[in-house]
Amino acid sequence: MWGGRYKLGPAEIMERINASIGFDKRLYAQDIAGSMAHAEMLVARRIISAADGRAIRRGLAQVQAEIESGKFRFSTKLEDIHFHVEARLTELIGPAGGRLHTARSRNDQVALDVRLWVRDALDRFDAMLLDLQTALIDRAEEHAATIMPGFTHLQTAQPVTFGHHLLAYVEMFGRDRGRLADCRARLNESPLGAAALAGSPHPIDPRMTARALGFDRPMANSLDAVSDRDYVVEFLGAASLCAVHLSRLAEEIVIWCSAPFRFIALSDAFTTGSSIMPQKRNPDAAELARGKTGRILGAFVALCTMLKGLPLTYGKDMQEDKEPLFDAADSLELGIAAMAGMVRDLKANKTRMRAVASADYSVATDLADWLVRKAGLPFRQAHHVTGRLVGIAHERGIDLHELPLADMRAVEPKIDRGVYRVLTVEASVAARKSPGGTAPANVARAVGEARRRFLPARRRR
Ligand code: ARG
């Protein structure tokens, strides 16, 4: 393709280090779509003839069909997907194929292909996260009143509802979708027309190709157009944070499944057995969703490191953007799908969750709050009184609601028998009606609000 001033072929190692076809063949559809739009523009601007334009478009369609049917032959001799498509096109239609690359360089071409690929990925991930949110919201509705222990420091803190817990993840994945949407809005400019780096002397119309490919506008600066990979970094940044969220949920699933917790069970569909311990049910899918986070964060770091210190404009270093990008996208896709599957699959053990939620004086704060509201104590004093009562109950090995009234009054005479009404986990969660709080009534309402905020009309119910 660039043989004019070359007499010798490349060293074997040169060919090996240079070739990207092994991975950039994934860009074939984007590459061909870009070439179709470019050819059409060349015809419209009378840079090539209408007949050549027709031949090019017909040839490109055939190349695409060959790739999709698996008949296409790839070779490292042809370096990358751009050369492969053009070489086969010229084989098919003759010299007219050589006119396609007028007013274009592989530099604006690859920038376009990757941009289109990331844009498709953003749309795919938005749909996948929407599906995960749908699963979480449906389960939250079912478990709006299911009581579980809420933790801080992974120590029992206060009772919460399982539905409320699941809706917390709906918020996280909602922010992830927001980041993807931001990335998409900034990404949606076309680099075509920048050519190698400086623009083109041909009377091209970059607005036409931009429009044809669904971009908002052409990029304003040709040097930036070929050297920018911000959209890859932004996507990987958003993907990293999303992976972190998936990993937190995955970790909870692992913990909840383990015997000392037994809050949930996963079915055969989402567990694996052990080759030696017949009783085992391992939550491998959750562990792998958690484990894949490192590759996705790694891709983000790899991209930033690759770009850091690169002078304008294109450098071959930038060919290194693709493998981390593809790997991160594949990993994230698996992770989201597996989490959605597990959320739909899991069976909550309500009895066990409630029992653990009731243990360890989880309603102590309710007692302190009762002392503030009914006995008029300053919160600090109420906290102190409650601490003493918890101490007494603990010494006797009983729960707060099992402490006789007389013993409570010996510590704080303003206590009356009304206090026992707040000393149950049901009363505790029902009382937390503050905005965003865990009360079952709140959760039921929050489910409806989450559907309105996050789901398109056809997926609400
Ligand atoms: N395979 C290259 C890449 O992925 C395509 C662009 C090559 N451009 C060039 N001037 N060598 O970045």
C-alpha cells in the first residue's frame, strides 16, 4: 500500500509488531460504513465519478458480505483492517478501488472507526444497564418490606429493607448511564476530512460525511481530529466506575451466599460445584464479575499511559488503544449480563435476614430517638442512656425489648411502656420515612419513581 519508495519487504519482526489485523478486524463494519459515506461525498463533490462511486459502494458491500460469511482471508502482510478492505475492494472492482482513499488517510479513518465503535458500545451498554436496573427495580418492588440488617463497617447498624438496598444500586447504575451519555455527547463529532493531519486540498464536504454517519458536526481542528482518543479514555473511565459498582454488588452477593450469612441463595444456574467437596455451591459468576474489574481499570490506565506525553498528532502508539478497549468492553458486557442474571435468580431468605437484623441491638438508635421525642432528652444524653441499657441487656444475654420496664426506669425515670412499640425491627424501618429513607412505604414509592426516572415508557409497569 505504501510500496512506492520501498525496495525490500519488512523484517519478520517488523511485520509482527506492526500488524493490528488480529484485533482491528472487529472494526470492519465501522470501517466500511465510513468508506461508504466518504465515497458518496467524493461523488457529490465531483472528486470521483458517479460510476466509480457506484463501483466502490457495490464492492464495499461485497467485502462486508465476505467478512460476515467468514470467507474473507486475513493476513498480517496487509497490516490492518483499512488495508484489508481497500485491497480486497481493488481486487474486486479494479483501479476505481484506488480512488476511495482520495482526501483521506488511515489517520482520520481509524479515528472514525474507533469513534463509531465506541459509540455503538455506549448504546449497547446503556441498554444493558437499563436491563440491570429493570431487574433490580423489579426485585426491589417484591422486597419493599423485606427486612435485612443494614451495615456500616460490615457490623450490624440499623435494620433496613432489602428493596431499599437494591435501589441503591439502581442509583449507581443510573449515574453510570449518565456518564455514558455525557461521553456520547462529546464523542459525537466526525474526524473525517482531517486526512493525515492537516486537512485536504480537495473540495471535500466534511459536514456531509458527518451527517451521513450520524454525527452532530465535523471536528473543528484537523490535528485534534487525528490525535484525539479522549472518547476511549472517557468510555474506559465510565466503564471502570461501572465495573467498581458491579464489583461491590458482586461482593455482596458472595457474602450473602456464604453459610454464616445465608441471606440469599443462587440457583444451579448461577453456581458451580466443587470437584472434591460435594456440598459446595460457589457463586463463580459474582466472583468473576468482581474479578474482571482489574482488567477494566487496567485498560483505563493503559490508555492514559499510552496517550501521556504523545506529541501531536498521530503516533503508532495509538494502535495500542484497541486491545484494552475491546477487552474492557467484553469484560464489562459479561459482568453486567451476569449481574442482571443473578439479580433475577437470587432467592432471598427472609427469615434469616430478619433474624440477623433483629440481633445485636440493631434498634438501639430507635430507643435513643424515642427518648428524644417522648422524654425530651438531648440526643447526646439519650445516646448515653441507651448505651447503658444495651450494656445491661448484653450482660444478661437478652434483647432490649426483653428488659423489664422497671429496670429501664431505674436508668431513666422518664421511660414508660410506650417505648416497647419502637423496639422491633418492623417499627424501626417503618419509622424511617424521611426522604430517601428505608421505610417500606418509601421503597414502594421509590420503585415507581425509579421506573419513571430510568425506564422508557414501554418498560414501566
Ligand atoms: N492500524 C493503525 C491504528 O490502529 C491505523 C492507522 C495507521 N496510520 C498510519 N499512519 N500508520 O492506529
